[in-house]
Amino acid sequence: MAVTEAERLQLSRDVLGELLDAAVGLLATGGSTNHVIHLPAIARAAGITIDWEDIDRLSAAVPLIARVYPNGS
């Protein structure tokens, strides 16, 4: 089944929205360096360019609402 250009663009928008949601969640919870490294790589695999400067600009707009530690500390 062939994917139309409109379907491809919609998929790109959907993926970009999901990546943005992931970045906001990361930033709002204190996130980890691993996530900041992996989000641009995941985006690149989907054909979307996100770099650390994009995440830095987003961090200026997203408040820290909780500091979450995965190890329970």
C-alpha cells in the first residue's frame, strides 16, 4: 500500500507532536541527560531535525513541576 504525500506529512506532524510531548514531559520532571541525547536521535530516525538548541529554547518555556529520580533518591 502506497503512502500519499498528505499521509506522509500528517505522519510527520504526528511524530513531531509526540516528540514535543516527550520533551515537555522530560523538562517538566527534571529529566535525564540520556533523554536529551536520545530524543534528537529518535527524531532524526523519523526524518525530523531536533537539536539541543531546540530543547534549550523549549526549556525556557516549560516550568519544572517535579523533580523525579528513577532510583528513588
